[in-house]
Amino acid sequence: MMFTRSFIISWIISSVFMFGLSYGWHGIFLNDLSTQNYPVGIYLFSSGIVYLIVGLVLTFIFSTQIVVQALPNLFLRGLACGATLGVVLYMFALVIGVSFTKTVTLTSIAVDIPWQVFEQCIGGLIIATIFALIYEPIPFNRSEDNI
């Protein structure tokens, strides 16, 4: 049911894109990676694993039946799932203290939450696009023939 071709492809591609956005934001634009207390390679490897999990969770939420019924439009569903997951991920990171800033201020929160939401919304839109492009017929339930 879940691991269809569109599910797997959208999971992997959205994970790679979100990882790339994160690297661009923290590694290039903000230059946060230069302030790490541990090797950048360890951070990048760990971050890659985390983004594979984030992409899997986002794709799973996107394709669950209750979300599909509530938001039948693929792109609105991608945005809603991405925005929701972005806020939840930021709240987890805030609570456990994962941050590049030494002290968390309202200003840093005001910048970080929209970025996280943007990043996951892009992932959601990528998932929606792939689901729109890859046609997969709904499997026919043979048990209904026996009625």
C-alpha cells in the first residue's frame, strides 16, 4: 500500500532537496557550519540521515488516507503537510536544544520557524509534484467480485 513507486521516489527526492536547502541556509548563507564543535563531515552525515527520516515522515503523512480525504488537492496537501511538519520539527529542536545560535532569542525564533516551514513546504511541494507526475492506478479489490 504505502511503498509505491511514487512514494519511494518522492521520499528520496524530497529528502535530498530539503537537505540541500538546509546546507545552503546553514552552510553557505549563514555560515553556521564553521562554528561546529565537531567535524563537519559528521554533521553532514547525521543531517543526511535525519533528512531521510524527515522526508519519509513527510511522504507518509502526505499519503495517509485521512489527509488525502481532508485535502484532495495535491499541492495544498503538500503545503499543509510541509508547514505542519516544519513547525513540529522546529519545536522539537527548540525543546531539545538543537540550534546553531548560542542563545535563543525571539529574533532567532522569528527567523528559524519561517525557514523551517519554508524548507518542509518545498519538500511537500516536491512530493505533490511527483505524485502528480507518476500515474499509479488504484489497485482493484478482488474481494468485491465475490459479493
